Amino acid sequence: MRTYCNTQTQYWVQAYAYSDNIWEIEVADADGEPVDLTGTEITARLKADLRDGDRDAVGELECEITDAPNGVLICRLPAGTVPPGSYYCSVRIAWPEGSHSPLAGRAVTVAELAIYVRAEATREGR
């Protein structure tokens, strides 16, 4: 999925409760150019209700930058993190103060995910 900085882009995604689930996100500016993610921090908390605070999060996606200059990251929902059900997640990126990015010192939500976690018939080792 490709997402643009400073736009609230919502994605409806499906995951499986007993498998690892991985999504790749490409962050671009309004002109479609990659946004450099060097030195950034990513937060992606799972919530059962959009009104829940961060302390009420039921889990987190594990996010990792795979190609910082080209704005590419992956977010992973490990097997067994949450039971089957519907969840919400904002993928938020924070740029450090003093960096050379025009986004220095800012935090931007680059994707809003509505995640439907399904049960699975096969659950090896579970």
C-alpha cells in the first residue's frame, strides 16, 4: 500500500489470528516522491475501539523501516497477538528534532488501518 504524508489514508485489511501478517507501506509526499524515514520512530497501537486511549491498546504492530531513503517500511502483526475480531490502528511516524527533513520535530499519521482478524482452522503448535 502506498500512503501520502499529511493525508489520512484509511485501509481495510484482513489478518489471521494464528499466522504472522505483514504489510508493506510506502510513504510519499503529495507529488508522489518518497519521504525519507531516516532516524524516525514508528508507533502502531492496536485498539478495539477508536475512542480507546494508548493505555487501552490491546497490542502493537511491529514496524521496521526497510528502505529509509525511499520511504518504505513493513508492519507485522505476529501470530497470537490478538484474538479474532475487529481492531483499529494508526501508523504514526515521528521525525527527530534537528533532522534535515522538512518534517523535523513533527509526528504524522501516515495510515489508518481497520483490521479484521479472522480465526483459522489450522493452528500448528497452538
